[in-house]
Amino acid sequence: MASAPLTVSVVAADHEVWSGPARQLIAKTVDGEIGILPGHEPMLAILAAGEVRVTLEDGSKIVANAEDGFLSVENNTVTVVAGNATLVTSS
């Protein structure tokens, strides 16, 4: 049985950068790069400046630059809140 997808939101201080269902998220934290898959344990991490890479259910990717914020995971919901975030690519 396939697991439910992640529900991902990437937001900056003043706007939403991207949100939707995803297969995987990879982000740079102050402790190193972290990958999030469905079923990940709840966590809170401080972002380091760098890319947030989201793999969508169809295999395409979204890349955003984010800095000065945090990442939270709970119940297959991933929220990336950054002081500054911009969408780089969408393929």
C-alpha cells in the first residue's frame, strides 16, 4: 500500500512561495542537509541559507532558495518558513 504524500508549504515572511503534495523534500539546515519522506518523525530544524528541493508525485522538481527560518514536520505536513525565499526552478 502506497503511503500518503507529503503536504509541503514553502513560505517567506510576506508571501507563499509554493505549496502542494510531494514525494520528498530536501533542505539545508544548520546541522546539515536533511531529507524528508512520508512517515517522517515530527521535528523542528533551523534552516541554513541554501536550496529547498521538492520532488513532486510525478517526479518533477521544485527548487527554492531559502534563508533565515525553520522547517517543521508533523503528520506528513512539512512547513518551511523563511525570512527570505524565492522560487528558482520548476520542472
